[in-house]
Amino acid sequence: MGVMAVASLTLNRLINACSPLRSSEFSTPCNLMLVKKNIPITALQQQSVTDADLGISRDKCLKGVKALVDEGIKKIPDAYVLPVHHRPCHSEIFFDSLPLIDMTDAQGERRPQFIEAIADACEKWGFFQVINHGVSPSMIQRMVDAAKEFFNLPLEEKMAYASDDVAKTRRTGATRVGTSFNPSKETTLQWRDHLRHPCTPCPDVIDNWPDNPTCYRQAALDYSVAIKQLAEQLLAGLSESLGLYDGSLIEKFYQHDQQLAVNYYPPCPNPDLAVGLCSHSDPGGITILFQDDVGGLQVLHEDRWIAVQPSADCLIINVGDQMEILTNGRYKSVEHRAVLNSERPRMSIISSYNPSRHTKISPIKHLVDEHHHPALYREISYADYLQYFYSKSLDGKSCIHYVKNNS
């Protein structure tokens, strides 16, 4: 894989995935001891009690982690403490570079190399970075600044957008503020606040976006328009890389759904006990991610967790579940997670470019043949897929397994 460096993280940096741990990540069985410091599990169980604040109710946590941090908590509430068997035991985090693609190569004589690079990145990684992507640094900074202003608003003002309906923005076009992922389905909460709203159809939804701070709507509009242009370039490249010159992939995105989400991860007093976002794959078509200079994104590649280092010039692209289905598994979605730190808040901006909710998704016929490449997935509407995704907690790639044939 060409791993550049490997780091054994100290306990206060280790963050566990919420999906079952893989034996390939450990040199000693997880149920015996934490190898890093030879801490028996019984001691680690005691740590989860003594380091957690048992006096903060779960209901109070549902107002968001920023509100807790703003109150000056010194220990995380017990609601965020992961079970022992869901914490890393002897986990090595690998530092490697995602494939890097220059979007200026999409035009002109270097387009064949561009198409080859996209195919290689999607087949081997499911994640890659792009430079010269057309989203200017000043545009990104305006979006970041507007989002920061929003999260710094008084709690009561932000809670006006709160809803227990985790699929609300997908169904109704409303803006939603929430915490964790799906608290009603989760035993353990995740250390994350988020703002989400649709970007399409823009004339119908922009009035639902936050109007305070006053700069937010214009910043989000400019950003989402630029992201749409990038997504269309990427989709055309993906289609060409698969040899689909008939438009059979692109037509699935004609009446596309575009969503914008801002994730805010406050500093965590006990980052070894909690997680920002559990291991999961994205449910949509293409995801375009900006992460700030703090970092925290980790990608599961060849059964090893790769820490993705922030780069000011890059946006991160990853394949979603719908693209895996459409390509009949040739381009696979990939598990990833967000880890925490105790020093600085972290922000990421996620744009998803998806089929319309009512589009029927199944493997494209040109990528299926009965003898060598049978259809690996059954047909499902994107709306039904999302309904299943939001009906549960995050759990690796469990959603894509739900639509696999013979599953």
C-alpha cells in the first residue's frame, strides 16, 4: 500500500469505531488487555466510570455537545462513554496519502490520464483528493466563517431548528440542527453537533436556510453552486472511466438531490472514551468533503485505519452506497469515522450529490452479465434506502448489505 509512516497512538488519542473490531488491527486479543500499556479490561472498565460525569442526564446531552463544553465540563457525560469492547485495544493508525487528482487534467490532452486516475482511485480506495477543483479558498473560508458564527449563536436560537426526525431535511426540505447521529436508536451518543439542509431545488429551499448570521445564505449558496459544478465534472469522469458513454450513469442524477451538512466537534475532555462519528459508509452517490486543519477523518483501507491529513488546497471525494450499487460493486463505498481531540474544536463541511429520492437504483445493465458479473444488488428506490439508513444507528456498511442479493 506504500504506507509512509505508522504511529502507535497514546491512549488519549485512541478512538474506537462503533462497528465490531477487526482482529487484524490487534496483536493481542481485544478481550484480554489493552496492549499499549498492558491495562487489564477490569481497570479500563473502572476508568469508564471514574472519568465520566454520571450527573449529566441524557436529555441534557441532546441539546448538543457544544452546550456542554460551553458550561465548562471537565469529564464527558456517561452517555458518550463507549462500551469496553467497542474501544480500540492495540490499534495502530497508519498515515498514508489518499490518491491525488488534479482537476485541470479533466480537460485537454491529459484527460485520458485523468480518467485512468479516477478509475484507479475508486477501485483501490473509494476515497481520493482533488486539487484545482474550482472552489476558491475565499469561498471555502466564507462558508467556514458563516458556519462558525451559526454554531456560536445562543442555544435557544439554534434549537429552533432542532428536530427528533433525523430524516427531516431529506423528506421536507427543512433545515435541521441535531447532535450525535440518531439518538433514539443509539445506546451511546457521538460527540458531534451538526447543521444540515438541502441545496436543491434552490429557489424552493433557500428560504429555509438559517438567516442568522446574515452572511450564511449567500455563503452557502455560493459554496453549493461551486460544489455542484465539481460534482458534475466528477460524475462525467466516473461515467467515462466505466465505459458508459450512453449516459446510463449520468441519467440517474438528472434530477439530483444535493445536501449540505456542517459537522462541529468541540474539544472532548476524554477523547479516549468517545467518538465523533462512528464507522459508516455514506448512503448517497458522491460525497465532497472539506475538513479544517485540525483533522480527525480516518478511512478504513485494506483493514487498516488511515488518518487523512488535512490539506488546505484539497477537497476529499468518496464513493457512496448508491454509486456502489450502480457500478455493481466495481466502485465500492468505504467505511470512515471521525475521531476527537482534547485541545481544539474541529469542523467539516460535507456535500452529497445524489440521485433524486424517487430514482430506482440497481446495477447498470452494461456492467452486468449473467455468467461473469451477475447483479450483486437488488433494485431499491433511493427514498427507501434512506428510510432504512435513518431507521438505525451507524453500523459500518450494514445498509449496503441490506440490498445485496442472496443476503
